[in-house]
Amino acid sequence: MLRDTLFLATFLASGLLNVPSAFALEASAGKPNIVFILADDQDAKLNSLDYMPNLQKQLVQKGTHFRKHYCTVAWCCPSRVSLWTGKAAHNTNVTNVEPPYGGYPKFIDQGLNDNWLPVWLEHEGYNSYYTGKLMNYHHVLNYFDPFPKGFAGSDFLLDPGTYSYLNPIFQRNKSPPVHHTNEYNTDLVVEKGLGFIEEAVQAKKPFFVTIAPIVLNTNITLAGESSKSSPIAQTSSPPIPAPRHANLFEDAVVPRTPSFNPDVPSGADWIAELPQLSPENVTFNDLWYRQRLRSLQVIDELIDSVIEKLDAHGVLDNTYVIYSSDNGYHISQHRLAPGKGCGIEEDINVPLVVRGPGVPSGKTVDLATSHTDLAPTFFSILGITLRDDFDGVPIPVTEKTIEDLESSGKAKEHVQVEFWSKSTGQEYNADYPEVNNTYKAIRIVGSSYGFYYSVWCGGDHELYDMTVDPDQMHNYYTTSSNGTFTTSGNVKINNHTYSTSKISERLDGLLYVLKTCKAKTCSEPWATLMPNTGVTSLAQAMDSKYDAYFAGLTRVEYERCEEGYIADAEGPVFENGEAYSGAGMIKKHRGPIRNRP
Ligand SMILES: *[C@@H]1O[C@H](CO)[C@@H](O)[C@H](O)[C@H]1NC(C)=O
Ligand SMILES: *[C@@H]1O[C@H](CO)[C@@H](O)[C@H](O)[C@H]1NC(C)=O
Ligand SMILES: *[C@@H]1O[C@H](CO)[C@@H](O)[C@H](O)[C@H]1NC(C)=O
Ligand SMILES: *[C@@H]1O[C@H](CO)[C@@H](O)[C@H](O)[C@H]1NC(C)=O
Ligand SMILES: *[C@@H]1O[C@H](CO)[C@@H](O)[C@H](O)[C@H]1NC(C)=O
Ligand SMILES: *[C@@H]1O[C@H](CO)[C@@H](O)[C@H](O)[C@H]1NC(C)=O
């Protein structure tokens, strides 16, 4: 049985989905299961994984660690909706944490409650269970309006008690919400999660269990149980650890990397104008960091319990255990207060560790992967035919499929990043000015090079060479005295030196296609931008024969800043007629990049 299952998993993950019928019969008795543990606000860059011994022992050493995994929107709700639908945020149009642009009501309005993972899995004969935080603005006044669809069992945290570490509110299946006074939020999520695994095994159907504690989020009690329209944060404070973890890691402080509270400002737009943190701020932020590591211990304990329980029921060998977080987090980097929502590596790079049938042990993978790829990945490992409207593609999880992709030279090397809002970086700090924080970006993860390129709604641009400047301290773009943004300097790609202006033109062209991409164009943007050229990577696109084309291509720019996806604020949209059509093709240059309004 075990061998068949292993073989099936390898077989399915290799993309050969037409399983011979005799084999399919046998397989249906042993369809694999998934337990998905989704942390909240957990960084991959600030060493949080080093403080999780069980995660290291049970998942990193016994599974595969995807170190270049990214969220595409560094904010809970839009990120989670992308994850559950396999679509970019610009295609779900759930782009914020609260209405009108986001939150549970927007998820419902977009029709996604009929069109997301638990519903799809239900059609495939899977039982889905969920406990913890589903998404923002899912609260005591709207949880039934309608109920989230597709679950065989659910026990959700609800606002205004979602982030209350000591007074959470839960809502089970179709029952009314229950207030848990003076009970520890994440311990309850763990207990409920383990209960659902038990229930899932007893039901004797293949299962997908999600356990989503708020572990690293801030401690907030939201206002307005009486008002449907305003669960607004009143006060917030660092995460509160369980009493048994309250004194751990007394010496831990935020890693003092080059971007830690730097002497000279860094970044772009409002970040470049932040004052340096005072010693009091730094001390407070270090405490915040420790409280995160402490509160994280509950989830680390959970990992051991999950493995133990699966093993006790004899289903461990047939179950994938997958660990990730909705978005990353920054504390003191670039002078920022604790928070998320920026395009910096701390906020977008998130943990992804997979253990399960056919998944290599102790392997690290540095292919570019994103949350948009997770729904397709779940489909792929469960042997379900992929949907045509997925914007992501399955992440390979078997030794052979990983190595095939790594050696093909065809691995996707981009992650598209997007954001719409006023500054969310201010959420823990009333003193921050209210600023526009709307931008589009690309993170390039090549096999021997890496870049981050962004365009802000106010006009600012960023270009970082992530190979030589992983802390993003040297932006190649500067503001000229006449207000235009220009690049200077050279960077290397595979030992060839190129001017940053030529690289920016390529990256801007790629972003131009990606910012409104759908389905295959999202995973293969070069094929849309440069059809029939065979170009699949930035390195190939650098060929000087394409210089004139890129120099003439429309640049990405905003008309104005908006807090949601308002199409006419987001400038020109790529049309197929603008694709590269041969060496002679030269278009009218649109002139220098505009000043910010
Ligand atoms: C947690 O947040 C609530 C309300 O926002 C606050 O009353 C409580 O004091 C906070 N707890 C700690 C330990 O900061
Ligand atoms: C730094 O500390 C001061 C004084 O306590 C406070 O007013 C300010 O908001 C803090 N700034 C940040 C970014 O935390
Ligand atoms: C603005 O200044 C830059 C750098 O000095 C120059 O290259 C550019 O031509 C100027 N643009 C305009 C519109 O004057
Ligand atoms: C770049 O040059 C170095 C030294 O000559 C060589 O070892 C390396 O393989 C080259 N890298 C690439 C990507 O060609
Ligand atoms: C935010 O963007 C709007 C619209 O583009 C603009 O009017 C406003 O001045 C911007 N606010 C700040 C603080 O830059
Ligand atoms: C996204 O949703 C907002 C709010 O409902 C709406 O105003 C906007 O037009 C939508 N954007 C697109 C591109 O459909």
C-alpha cells in the first residue's frame, strides 16, 4: 500500500495525470491527505525558523525547504485569497483587508466563496477542515452571510476576537460564536486542529486540514461588535506568548543587518523619509521580536503533535504536511516600525516547507515560488487536473520533478508583487504620517542573479541587485533635481556587465505584462512580451538586439494613487500589438519617467 502510494504521488506530481484505470481504482482507496499549517505574519528573513526545533526536526530535515517562496501581496487578506484561489490579487480583486476593497465581504462579493479550494476539493471527494483565522473582516455579524463554503468541519476565529490572545471568539460549523474569556487563543486553535485531524481520519475519506493560528500577529482587540461596518483596531501591542513560553530567548534581538535602523535613509517614497529610530524604539522593537519568537512556540509544539497524531493513525506516510505563513514581517529594517505591507524581502519572502510521500528529505530548493502557486501545487500532489484559470503553476515536490526543473533552464524566475493601500506600516504606531503605499514590483530569482524592481503610485522607482545587496540598501534609482527618476551604474548578469537603465527597461517590460496578467501569461510572461524569440529569462532578454524594442516600450506608471484596484489609476495596459515582433521594430519613446504628483 505504502509503495503504491509513493509511486502514485511521484507519478501524479510528474504531471502525467491520465492514470490508467486499474491503477486509479487502487489509488482511490489511498488518496493522499494534506495538513496545511498557516502561520500569520511569519518572516523567513529574520531567522524565526531557527527558533523552531520541531519544525527543523520534523519538516526541514524530513522534507524540502523552499527558501525563495514569496507572498505576492504582503498583507493577510489579499494574500490568503490568492493562496486559496491560485489567482493573483489583481484577478481576485480582493486587494485590501477591509471593504470596499477587501475582507470577507469583498471575497463574497467577488463570487469566490463558490470558487475556491475547499469547494473544488469537495467536488473531488475530499473532506476539508479549517480552524483559526480565515481572513480579515470575517466577524460575529457576517459569518453566516453566507457561511464559508466547502468545509466538512470548521471552527473559525472571528472579529472582534481574532487577534485577542486572551479573549478570542470562535465559531464552529454553523453554531453561534463562542467567547472564550481568559483562554489562550493559539492553544485553542491547536486543540481544535488536532481534533479535526482525528475527525478527518475517522471519516475515512481523504482530507485537507488547515490549522491557521494567529501566532505572530499583533495583540489587538477590535472595536465594534455592535457595528457591522467598523471592526477598527483600538490599541495594539506585541504578541502575547503562552505563560510556559514567556521567558524564553531573553537575549534574542532583531538581527543587526545593514538595513537595521541605518544611519542614512534607505528605500523609496515614504520609507526614504522615515526618521532614524531612537534607542527606546530599538529596545521596544527588540522586545516585539522576542514576543514573536515566544508566541511562535505554540505552533512549533503543534508540528510535533500533528506528526505524532498522523503516525498514531497510520496515515503519516500518506499525508503531506505543509508549513507556510500568509505574509512576512519587518522590524527596524529601513527604520520601519514593526509591520508588513512593504515590498522589501522581509515582508514578501515567507517560509514554505513540505514533507510527504515522495518529497526529498533535508533538501533546500531556491526556485522562485509564490503563494499563487500553492492551490495548483495542492491540486498537483492530490492528482487533480489543474484549472485553466490558475495564475500560478504547481511547485515540484519530488526529487525528480525538482531536479528536472532546476536543470531545464526554464524555471520561472519571477514573482509578481503588488499592493494597494494607505501605509499599513503605521498600524502599530500612531505617529506615522498617513501615506500612499500602492506599488507594483517584481522579484527576480535567477539561478545566478537576483533583482527587485518596483514602481510606486507616486512615481518612485527602485532597483536592487539582490546578489550583491541582499539588504536592499543601494537603490540604483535616484531623483534628479528636475524631478525625474533616473538610474545610474552597472550590474552583472552571468559575468556580463549591463547598465542599470537597460536592465530596468527589461524589468519594466516584464512588469508591464505581469501587472494585468491572467493564467498562462502570469507564469510565462516572456512568451507574451517576446513571442517566437525563445526568451524565457532576464539573461536572455538582455541581448543587445532587443535594446531598441525595450527602449521604446511603454513604461509602467500610475495616473494616481488608489487604495484598491481602480483600473484607470494604473496607467497603460499591455496589448499584444506591443509585443516584440522583430529586430526592426522601434516604437516612439515616451520620454523620461514622470515626477510623482
Ligand atoms: C492586548 O490587547 C488588549 C486590547 O487591545 C489590551 O487591553 C491588553 O492590555 C493587551 N495585552 C497586553 C499584554 O498588552
Ligand atoms: C519611537 O518612540 C517615540 C517615543 O516613544 C514614539 O513617539 C515614536 O512613535 C516611535 N517611533 C517608532 C517608529 O516606533
Ligand atoms: C532631468 O535631469 C536628468 C538628469 O540630470 C536629465 O537626464 C533629464 O534629461 C532631465 N529631464 C528633463 C525633462 O529636463
Ligand atoms: C563567472 O566567472 C567566474 C570566474 O571566471 C566563473 O567561475 C563563474 O562560473 C562565472 N559565472 C557564470 C554564471 O558564468
Ligand atoms: C496620495 O495619492 C493621492 C492620489 O494620487 C494624492 O492626491 C495625495 O497627495 C497622495 N498623498 C501623499 C501623502 O503623498
Ligand atoms: C475592484 O473592486 C473595486 C471595489 O469594488 C471596484 O471599484 C473596481 O472597479 C474593481 N476593479 C476591477 C479592475 O474590476
